[in-house]
Amino acid sequence: MGSIPFPPASREPGKLPPRKGQLMDEQAESTMPSFEPVFEVMALADYWEIRTGEADRILGATIFTPEQDEITGLNVHENICSLQPVNTEPWVELYRFQNVSESPAIVRRHNGELSISYTGDFAFGHWETTLPSPGLVEETTLRAYRSILDALRKLNHFHLWRCWNVIPDIHERKSDLDHYMQFCLGRHRALVTEERLPGGKLPAASAVGSHDNRFQISFIAGKASGEAFENPEQISAYAYPRQYGPASPSFSRSLFAGHHLWLSGTASIAGHQSVHATDLSAQVHETAARITTLVESVQDEKHTPVRPPEHLKVYLRHRDSADRLMPVLEAAFPEGTSYHLVEADICRDDLLIEIEGVTT
């Protein structure tokens, strides 16, 4: 596979860049100061108000809206998730620098299926393609992760911290393997077989299904390798038995990096087995217990306070369950937690929800 050339280009100060193209001179890379970006969630209306003035501080933004075809003029660091929000106003997840006296030097590049923005220490990227036909998920995934890893190697060997994978028709099968199993094979070939990442160095991740043919991977990476933490009440995903497919899911339950604890998508799983099939309320409480255990375990291992996530993204299989889901969430998680729901197929067909978050 060919490497990404990323030719240099410049931009006019204070002006938003075009969607395709590069934004800064190569010389900026050697003078980048160190800043700490923050992962945030805000209403899309609020994001539109800040994006012009804050453009030089935003590493990346993912937009969740039902009106996807109406948004135009996006920039290199912005993308639209194919998943549909449920019972909520459109919102944005963004990774930006705050409370700094000067804007950090952000380099932005776009080449084919991959866009990436980065400083000397942090990166946000998005890879997207249209799945050409069912059954090509393994090779498409391998191509995607090879492209991402090749780009990160060019950034002085940046490490993957967090990945969000959206897979078209995740339960569709080709022979004995559904799309999720094929995805796991492709990701494993890239991260484990070729990159030789051990279990303790795998990124945190979510992988859910869409009813769209867009295959999307958004990711956050950094110069530091991060520290992975597993859940003592669950078998590590990368050690799952073969009954879940020929390659185990290549991700960590959580990763501490960039002053954030990135929690992977968490579901109603004890050990390696799904529990409470078809019972939405029980699955929520089981998932909440897994997240609580994980956060407490990280706190004990690091000997430092780790706050539970203040905001949770909830992947919901059946959007018509949203109204009865909200009071269950409010009972299961701490008071003051906020939620954004999106419709998505969970990787196992007996799971009704998956929940993720970010802590500081």
C-alpha cells in the first residue's frame, strides 16, 4: 500500500480552511509549543457560534445531527457521524485547546480517505469511505488502519489513544463471519499482526453498526503511549475465546492519556458473556456497574482521584426505547450526569445498549 505524501501548503491567518487541503507550513512542526486539549460535548448551535473564532484551537470535531445532508462547507478537522441522534438536539464532540494565552500551532492535512490535525503532542483524525459491497469489511478495515498508523508514524510515532468505529450493517454475514467479526480480523491484522501492539498498548475503542454504507473511524492520538486499564469484572476483549470470531477485538477497556481516562464502549457483559438478554433496564444497571468498577479500579491503581464521567454517550439499538430508557439511566448513574443517545446496532445481537464516556 502506498504511503500518504501529505504535501505542505499554507493558509491565510484567521481564515477557515477549505474542506480538502493542507493548512500550515511544514516549518510550524518544529516550533509547536505543548498544550493540553480537552474533550468536550456541546450543542451544535453553540458550536456554530464558536467555530470561526476558535478554529485555531480546535483539533477536531464530530457532528451528530439528523440533518446530515444540509450541512456543507466543513473543514478538514470536522466530520459528520453517520449515526442518528435520538430524542435530542444536534450536538458536537470536539477536542480543543482551552485557557491558553496563544493559539497552538495546528497542522491540518487531508489526503483521500484520511484527514488529520495535529500539534507536536496531540492529534485528531477521521477516516471515511463508502463500503463498496457487503463482505469487504476485513480488507477495508485493514486498509483504514494501515493508513491511520502510517500517518501516525510520520508524526514521530504517535500512539493511538481512542478510536470510534462505525461499521455498516454490522450483523450482515458473509459465510460464517458477520461484519463485526470481519472488522475484528482487519483491525487485528493491522494493530497486532503488523504493528505488533501487545494487549496493554491497544487503544480504547467503540465499534457499533449503522444503517448507512459509510464506514467511519475517528481517532485521537498522542506522543505519549498512554496507560491501559482493564476491568476486573470482565475478560479483556483481546483475550476473548474463539467463539466470538477468529480474531479477538483489539482494544483496551480504557486508556489513560492526555489527562483523560478514555472509557471504551461498555455493555452488559460479565466475564466474556452477555447477560440480561432482552432486558433493557437490567442491561443498563449491569453496564453502569461495569463502568463504576472500571473507574474505581483505575483510581486504586493510580492512587489518585478519578471522577466518574459527567457525560455519557449511549448507543441504543431500538430508538423507540428512548423514553423508557432515560429514567433507567438517571437511576443507574450519578445525579448530574448528562446523556446523548444515538441509534446504533451493538456488536452482539443480544445487547441493547452500549455506553461510553471520558473522565478527567
